[in-house]
Amino acid sequence: QVQLVESGGGLVQPGGSLRLSCAASGSILSINSMRWYRQAPGKERELVAVITDGGDTNYADSVKGRFTISRDNAKKMMYLQMNSLKPEDTAVYYCNADIFGTTLTWSEVWGRGTPITVSS
């Protein structure tokens, strides 16, 4: 019943910027940690950034200083601002969250992913 939907992906030149959004919808009582993952072709899925319900953040070393994760709890939204993009950032980016629903249970929810291609 709960869904996460990513948006904002696309094609961008090296050095450019993109902002990804993740919208949560459905029978939601609360959202704990939210995360961005990415998966490049032929590679393992990796954690890019995480933000807790209290706003604490953590980043992969490869994106530290370039990416910023944020959230708006009232809107049930999460964002990833990506600056100074590099070709190695090319991947499908996934939204992920721990959600407490009206079933009174916690579940981990994944979005379907949005592709980002960084190329000249």
C-alpha cells in the first residue's frame, strides 16, 4: 500500500547538477530513516546517503562534499541535491525508507529507481 516514487533523473554533462525527489504515499503513520542507493551497470548496489527522522546525515566517501540529502517530513518527501557530477555517478538511483503504516508494523520500502547519466 505504501509507495516511494523517485523523480528528477536524466542526462547531464560532467560538472552539472541534478536534484532528485522521492515522494512517499499511502497509509503512513511515520517514516524513520530514508536513504538513497544507486546501482551502476554490472556493479553492486551501494548506499549513497542516509538521513534519520531527526535529520542526521551520512554519505558515501565518493559523494561527500558534492551531494546533499534532505527531507521534508510534513510533505513526506526526500531529496538528493547532486552537484559537480562525474561520469562515475552514472547509475540508477533508488529511494529507500523504513515506514510505519496503519497496519501498525514497520516495513522497508523501495522505489522503482530513476536513471542518471553523466556524459558529454
